[in-house]
Amino acid sequence: MEAMGYKLFQSFKTGRSWLLGSTYIVLEQSRALSAEDHDRMRPGLNHLAFHAGPQAQVEALVQEAGQHGWRVLYPDLHPYAGGDDHYAAYLENEDGFEVELVAALS
């Protein structure tokens, strides 16, 4: 989050929050889980998408993310898995959470 310009706002036992301008994002683990594992294909959250700067910044984030356990989804289609006019990285972590890092339009 910090690499995309967000500032850490809060850190607590079950999560963290970040700020960027008027955007406020909180990620936390619920105390009332209905399942042990996340599955982005079940109803609920599929993925989060972020504007991540120019293409070079997206690729730098992909490299850094790999050092933290994230892998590129659809590597054979990267960075155009979302279509020929959509430069983005689709990443998944070991828990099955997906993020999409979208490059700014040229």
C-alpha cells in the first residue's frame, strides 16, 4: 500500500488501515469467520483493483510483491490479461486474495 502512495493510518491486532487523500482502506480479519479459508470464487470479495502509476511502476510493484509471497496470475497473458488496452498485473497471495494493479493510461 505504501508503494502506491498510501500512508499507514492505523495498525491493530486484527488489521491495518491506510489513507490516500480522501480514500480510507481497512483490512482486518473478522472475529466471526464463517470458513477457515478465503475463496475468491465464492460469493463476496473477488479482488481489489488499484491505480498503480505508470507501467514501469506496475512492474516494480510486481517484482516487490514477489518477494512478499504474491504471484502473477495468468502469467502467459501478463500484463494484458484484462485485454489488449488494459495494462495491469493480477496478483494472488498464498491465502488466495487477488489484487489488480492497473497502469495509468499513457
